[in-house]
Amino acid sequence: MGTATQIICALLLLGLAYYLPTHYIQDSKDGVHKKDKVEDGTSAGKADESLSFGPSRLRDGDNVRLLTKEELARHGPNGPDKPILLAVMGRVFDVEKGRDNYYGPNGGYNFFSGVDGTRAFVTGEFNEKGLIDDIRDLKPAEINELQVWIDFYDKEYTFYGKVIGAFYDKDGRPTEELTYFEEMKEKYVLFKKNEKAEQNQYPGCNSKWSEAEGGEVYCSSKSGGIHRDWVGFPRRLFSSVSREWRCSCVHPDNLGNPNLKEYPNCDPNSIRCQTKPPGKL
Ligand code: HEM
């Protein structure tokens, strides 16, 4: 479990550091990712069948406990009720076995105990403002991270029930917010697929910089890690949904793509473009 957690935390770090290029996908709000289908169902057996079910649902069948937030709070790091519980995306897990290391009074992650602090699992905002079950403005990659945490708790701890809140209504039925989560994950997967296809069609450029020669981007038959039998011309390739762009080596057949812009002061037929004049950065 230690290793698994460390991997998740490392992924989180990476995600936070590079803020994965997920702002490429945008919906009415920025969304999420996904790995396996997330679950969701209800204790009453009236699950929305369009949603898939994860292991916790299978384990507990239809006898899923439904807690209020107040009930959940009683299972915080200092009791009064046991076991210690925490919730992610409305799913409640018994984390009693992590009492000493993480979730009990002396645990370093005890702010997660007794609450649904879903948002903080990806923002790292471990305070009252951050430990909430509101995911609406999270980015697709962040929503993806939430699925990773759900899978983690499913694997390492025991599913206990569901908490009434943003993701389950008072009858234990999935809310619109949970559906949003599912949709965002689907979008993220699609986005990742498209991103890969786009990398092949529009490989990245090589770049170099020296004080004497300044900065330059240039194309080769291997640039962007895509081995091919053409070289292409450097262009700025803009995202269709944000102002982000990257340098791409463009095949002559694709030069008409409206998302492309030439580098200023660069011959459009050159395979290299100066991006910074010589001198110190
Ligand atoms: C959004 C940021 C983060 C969140 C939400 C988070 C969450 C957690 C949680 C919930 C645990 C306990 C897991 C369990 O029950 O086994 C944990 C453990 C741990 N975390 Fe993080 N973490 C974050 C960032 C980090 C960072 C930045 C580091 C290191 C630089 C880190 C290092 C660790 C380590 C070493 C453990 C203990 C692993 C073990 O010994 O089992 N975490 N983290």
C-alpha cells in the first residue's frame, strides 16, 4: 500500500507540476479523465444503468449504507463513532486500519477523516475551503486523478457506504454532478486518444538556444519523437479550444489547417525559424 500511495502522490505531483495539457478539452466547464468506468449505483437497486459499477458496488450488492454528512462527521479522527471513515466522490470507506499512520488523531492526513473532501484530493488544499465535495470547475486531468483515488481506496480499504451530498441524493441515487464526473472522464479519454493521433499528424519541433545564436525551432524526420519519411515546416499549432499553442512540424499537405500560424519573420518554406535573437535570455 505504501508503494501504491507513493505512486499516486508522485503522479499527483507530476500532474500538479505540469498541469497536464488538459485545458485543451473544454466543456461548459473544464472536465476530467478516466481509467476504468467509475461506478455508481444506489442502495435501492434503482441505479442509473447508463453508469457503470466498480468493485465497491459489486462487493456490497444492494445493501449499501447511506449516511448523512453529520453521521459521517461522527467518524472523524476523534470519534465519537468508529470506524474512521472518509469519502471520495460520495463513496465512504472504512479507513480504520490507517488510523495510526494517516487518519487518526495523530495521522498526517486526518483532515480527510469524517468528510467528503473530494476536491482536496486533487487540489491539495487541505483546509475547510478545500475539503469539499464540489468538483465542478476541476480540469479533466484532475477529475481523472479522482478516479485514481477511488480505485486506490477500493483496493486498499473497505467500502462502507455512500454519503448524501453532491454525488448522491437523499435516496442514494447518483446526482447530476456524478453524471458530470462520468461525462468528463469519457471526454478526457477521448481527448487523450485525439492527442495521440494529433502528435503523429503534427509532430513537435526540435529547439535549441545559445547565447551566440539565439533561440531556434527546426524540423527533422525525427522531431517530436515521430520517425517519418518527411520533415515538415515549423508552424505554431493552436488549440481549437484555448489560446495554447505549440511548435509543430507540418507536412505540406496539412499547411491549410486554420489552427496553424507561421512564425513571424520566418520564411514559410524554411525548416528552421529563429524564435529569439542572440544574447542573454
Ligand atoms: C494533492 C496532494 C496529496 C494528497 C491528496 C495526498 C494524499 C495522501 C493520502 C490520502 C495518503 C494516505 C494513503 C493511505 O491511506 O495509505 C498519503 C500518503 C503519503 N503521501 Fe501523500 N498526498 C499528496 C501529496 C503528497 C506529496 C507531495 C508527497 C511527497 C512529496 C506525498 C507523500 C506521501 C507519502 C510518502 C505517503 C505515505 C505512503 C506510505 O508510507 O504508505 N504526498 N498521501
